[in-house]
Amino acid sequence: MATPELRHMLRDDDLNHEEQKQVLELAIKFHNNRFYHQPFAGPQGIAVIFDKPSTRTRSSFSIGVAELGGYPLVIDKSGSQLGRGEPVADTARVLDRMAYGVVWRTFGQDRVEEMAKYSTHPVVNALTDEFHPCQILADFQTIAEHRGGVDNLKNQTIVYLGDAANNMSNSYLLGGAVAGMNVRVAGPNGYLPDPQIVADAEAIASETGGSVLVTTDPKEAVAGADCVFTDTWVSMGEESEYSIRSKPFWDYQVNADLMSYAKEDAIFQHCLPAYRGKEVTSEVIDGPQSVVWDEAGNRLHAQKALLTWLAGKARGDESLLA
Ligand code: CP
Ligand code: NVA
């Protein structure tokens, strides 16, 4: 037995390089054997809370926790006291006495941090305004599976285009730096990442052998890339900005012309939901370079791996880490 260690997954750099590799190796094992580990047999309950809509995250955590032998208690904002303003700290202390972990999709990153502060079980960020770390694990698992394994992630060149100030952009910067990748993000002025996130990513990349490029030039960003990512130009909570946000991003649309600057065998990913004709053309997302269905399916395996790994750390049970 190792020393028990309470760990949370609130942002992508909560795992270091070796730990991220461990989780991704485990994700591939779960892909090959859906019932590889059942750490929550009992069943132990995991609270899965949604303050924003979801299809993939809801289904992958609900089915995933059940496949891990546990019971997913899925709570929506409209059906909980959190939605009526009950303090996060109070909710955290109640759930902590019943559930063996909390998975939460919400607005500000401060909310998941507050939940973790009052929890003695792992807390997982299932998307905040700032980060979407579970998506990044699934995306990197998908690259690993298309590129001959987790060891080959290092030095892959990945590019994210569009709203470079959003949660996906931040998560690619941090998660890609942790993986030792060459991470590029491109978007228009006014939609570039927070300099603090870029500085954090650069500091991590200097340790892992990766690199970071932030640019307004979409062709420079895509040149020679191994994997091209995009996301909606209007994230959840920004719906009132729809008409303003329709304008600045057209040069960053992922279409056949922009894809032609990437490597010939480059793959395309999108966290979904996708808006065809906006951030990506149907020619690309429905074309031969797109691996978006593999990517969506990997949410299940990657998150099961993450929950298992966090349970292994919390219990000091090293058998759950591999
Ligand atoms: N990619 C993703 O998180 O999808 P959902 O919003 O459907 O969960
Ligand atoms: N940036 C998007 C991701 C959706 C999975 C949003 O936050 O709405």
C-alpha cells in the first residue's frame, strides 16, 4: 500500500507528465476491456452535477460510474438547492458524507475549487468557464490510439483554432504542455488566452520538452500540424453574444483549405457539439481526417481511467493506477 493521497482534477496541470501518461495508459486498457477495474463496486455513489447542459459528459460519467461498479447520482441545477443559491461549501460537506467523489460541470473555476476545499473525496471538473480537462484526456487518448501509443504523444504538434480565450483553448495549452507536445493556439485579437495561462503552459513545457505558440495567424498555426482542433465560437453562457461572436472567427474556420497546411496524415478533432458551416465545414468534420466519433467515445474510457486513478491515489491502492 502506498500512502493515501487526496487528489482532484480541476485543471489539466493537476496531473504531471508521468501521471497524465498513467491515466492515458489506463484509458486505453479500459477501451480494450470495459470492466478492467471496478473500484466503486458496492455500489459506491459518485455525485455528477450539471449546472450547464451536456450530452457527452452526462452519458459518459453516468454509464462510466456504473461500469466501474458504482452508482452515479446525476443532479441537475434545476433539481438541486445549488441552483437556488445554497453555498458550495455547504453542498460539499453534505455530499462528502455520502458520495465517494464529485464530478461537477459549472460556471466559474472558483466553484470547483471551493467544492474541493471542503471535500475529503476526489472532485473532478466536468467543464468550467476556464477548463475542460476530461475532454483533453479523451482527445489525447484518441491521438495516442491513432499514433501508436501514449509514448508517441510527446513532440506531437497540436493546433487549436477559433475562440482561443475559452475553456478548450486553456485546457489544450496546459494539457498539451504537460504531455510535452508542441501546442499552438490561434484566434483573433480579443479572443486570445489569458497571459497567465500561457505563462503556466510555457513553464510546464520547459520541463516536459514541449513548446507553446499563440498567434493570430491561422496558417502559421496549422503549418505541419499532426492534429487540428476547433470548438464552438459561442460557449455555454455566451449565447447573448451570438451576433457579435459570429464575425471575428471566419479566418479560423477549419475547412479543406486550412487543413491542407497541416501534415497530410493530420487528424481532426472537435469536442462537440459542432456547428457545421461555422467553426468547421462538413467536408472536414464528416471527412476522412476526422476522428470525432472515436474522440467522443473515448470520453467514457478516459474518465473511467481518471476516476479509477484518483480512487487509487485516495486509497493508496497502487493496483488501481495501472
Ligand atoms: N464535449 C462535451 O463536453 O460535450 P457535452 O457538452 O455534450 O457534455
Ligand atoms: N467551449 C464549449 C465546450 C463545450 C463542450 C463550451 O464551454 O460551451
